[in-house]
Amino acid sequence: MTLIVQIVLGLSVLVGLVTIIMSSKNWHWTQLVLVLFIFFSAIGFLFLGAETVRIHQNLRKAIPANEQKLARWQQQNDELLNGAGEKPGILKLEHRLKIVTRERGRVWRGVMPAGQVDQQGRVSVEITKPKPHGLEKDAILYAFEEGNANAANPAEGKQYLGEFRVAEVQEGGAVLDPVLLIDNRTGERLAKSEGPWSLYETMPIDRHRLFAGFPEEALRAMLPAESVEEYLRHGSEATSDDDEWHVTGLDQDGKRVGPDNIDQAVRRLYDRSLRDYAYIFSELAGEKVVTLAKQEAVAKDNALLVKALAGAEETGKFRQQQIAALNADLAGMKQDRAAIQSHRDAVLGLLSHFQERIESYRQANSDFVRQFTERQLSLTSYINRVAPAPSR
């Protein structure tokens, strides 16, 4: 078909040129030029029209197939957007994502520590995504190391770093100031952490569905041995040893019953209690401060007791020296007492002897006085008889 059109077009050009050339004897050259221009313009227009028809024919051949593809893609887009059957669509997933994001809060991942931790525990961090990062001054953030924890030895695995306040906002990061007092262990762990970190605007919420579907081996590798049994038993049949806080009841339709109607439950299942990690970490931090204060007080008391014990030992040595000196004095005093006792006994003997002699002398003096008095009285009586008293 294209070859025929080309032959017809060539013949038309040939006939047109022959006709114009033969008419040049009777036409003015301007008319000849005008006719040639019109002729070649018509040929060009004819060629473009034919090409346009060809292009339209080729494009319109693909229209039915493209319409079918368009309908199929529109259906697929509609299914992706609104969902098909039980498979949720983008709108529903975005709605769920917004709910999860609202519950979880904003998260900054891939955060890298920049520089050393200062004396107050402040640390600078670099935030690469998103840009701008959107942090505000004085915002509270919860920092976690990205990676897997080590249930067997938590000190070797990735850990929770603590609660921080945004002290300074920078273009590509921020300066974080710890909310709670940093002790030596926490400061050393923070200084040794090489990143990356995840910064949460809200403390992650404990939910049952987070661990649903995990095999037992994975849970035992992920969780500490002290609490892994709770996660493994969740949803299993409850036993008589389970307390009321870990038991939930289901009616005949599989719906939960309230705690007041637990006796009407058809099935009783073990229910793991959810943890409020923000409250738990806050309480543990308070207990840690009290424990550290008690530990410091005990250390001070112990130092005072050691000092007092050293003083008591010195005092004991001094008292021992005093006892030895007093024992020596006591021995001397006992000797002096024995000598004094001996001297006293001798003095008492002499005293008794002299008292006996004094008593005998007193008795002799008394007899002598009595005899002397009797003699004097007898002499007086004799004188009175022999020499009477003179007259007055």
C-alpha cells in the first residue's frame, strides 16, 4: 500500500512539473514561481496528511489493547487503593499506619553519637533522616541502641540508654541532656555505645500482638529467662495455680467476659499482664537512686566504722598498757599493803601491850590516890585532935 502511494505521488509530481514547465511560455515568471510554491506546498501537505493518517492508523490499532490494559491497571490500582476481599488496601493500611504512628509517636532512626559524653552526661547526636529532623527544644526522648538484645547477658547486647531532654537543637542533630542522674555504670555504657540509636518521642507500648507468631526458640533467644514463660503461656489454658490477674475468661462465642463474670466463662486462658515501661523505668530509676544513696551512706558508715575501729584498737592498746601498768602498781600496792598490814599488826600488838600497861598504871595510881587520900584524912583528923583550933 505504501509503495502504491509513493508511485502515485511520484507520477503526480512528474505530471505537475511537466505541466508547469510547458506553461512557462505563456506565464509570467512570478506566476510560475507562485504556482511552483503552491504545487510543492500541496505535495508537502499531501505527504504530511498521508503520514498523519498512517500514524493515526498505527496508534489507533493499539487503542483497544491499551484500553484493556488501562481497565486492568485501573482495577489493580483500585484494588491496591481500596483493597480486595480480606486483603486491605493502601487507604486502610495508611489509616492503620497513622493509628500505629499516633500510638507510637515520632521515631528518629539511624541516629549517631557525635563526640564524647561530658561530665553532666550530655551527648551530641547526628540525625540524617528526616531533614529537617523536626526536634524541638526541651522535648523528651527515649534512646535505644539499634540491634538485638542478649537475653543471656544483657550487658553485651543492645540496651535502653535512658531518658533525655533536648538541650540544644542543631541543623543536623541535637544535644541531649539526661533527665535522670547518670551514675558510673550508665555513663560508661553511654560512652561506649557506638550507635546507631533510635530516639522515640513516646516510650514503646507493650502489646500482645507484638510477639504473636514467634516460635518458642526465637522468644527464648529474645527474652530473659525470668519472664519468657509468660510470653510462651499467653493464650494457653489457665491452671489452678494462676492468680486472677493472669486469667481471662471466654464465653461460648469466644468473646471475653468481665472479671465480675469470670465464673460464667466457658474457657479460662492465661493472660500475660502488659507492662508500662515508662512507669517501670521511672520507678526503677527512683529505686536505683535510693539504693545508690543507701550504698553511699553504708560506705560512709563503713568508713567511719573502720576509722572508729582503728581508734578503738589504738585505745585498746593504750588500755592494755594501762592495765599492765596498773597490774604492776597493784603488785607493788599488794606488797605495800602486806608490809602495812604487818606493821599494823605489830603496832596493834604494841598498842595492846601499852594499853594493858596503862590500865595497870591507872589502877596503881588509883590505889595510890586512894591510899594518899586516906592518909591525908587520917593526918588531918590527928592534927585536929592534938592541936585544937585557935580562938578568934
